Amino acid sequence: MSSKTSMSKPSRMNEDVDATDRNLIELLRKDGRQPILALARALRVSRSTVQDRLARLVREGIIKRFTIELAKPVEPTSVRAFLMIRIEGRPCARMIPSLMGFPEVESCHHVSGPMDVLLSVRVANLAALNELRERIGASTGILSVTAVPVLRTHLDGPM
């Protein structure tokens, strides 16, 4: 149901978003599987109004994707980790597309501080994590890669 990246326009969350849009977004955050008719009733608008607003919010990039939240990983033996990456030279953004090309990457963040990029990855086991760390580290323009395996996740996604 979800895609890893979105090629839509940049979000314009504060532009052209009224109270009804914000309420619609909040309802979808709570339960993204609600039928259009239930959303319309909760918002006290017509079904077509909800459909039109949803289409516009997606088209304008305000809603980037619809996804699910799992109570626990479905993968029987997966390891989630963060890779902290230092990039040689500037601009760092030039390396982002190649880092996002690794299939194990779930999210990619350009950050401030001693590291330039923070990747969230999921791999089958610690050996696969080490192999991924070495593959990324061997890439041209990468100074260092530090792997931080996740022991337990207490919160993942909106509260």
C-alpha cells in the first residue's frame, strides 16, 4: 500500500488547507482505512466533497502516501538499524539519491551535526547489516558509516 518515495510536488501544508482539510487529515491519521462515507459523516459534508478534497490533498503533495502501521514486524527475523554516514565534500545532497537506491533503506534524512546523513534500514540479520554497512562505506564519496542496531522500538510514527 505504501511506496518508499514520492515524486509529488513539495507539501504546501499551511497553504490552501482549511479546517475541514485538517479534520480530514486527522481522521485519516487515526484510521486511514475509514470509508469515504464514514469520513463524510464525521465531517458533516457530502461524499463527493471528501473525494474531491482527498484527491486535491494527494495531487498537491499534502498527503504523500497511505500506509499501514504494524504492531510488530511481519518479517520473521529482521533487524532494524540506523546508519550514520559522513560524506566527503559538499554538497551532501548529491549523495542522497544513491543512498536511497539501496533496497534495505526505509528512510533517509539529511542531518546536522557530526554526521551528514541518517538512514533507517531493515535487514535479515546482523551479518546482512554489516554487509550493507560495508557496501555503503565502499561507495565513492563516503567517509564513514556507523551502524546502530535497534534493540527495541518504543514509538514509531505518530502518537
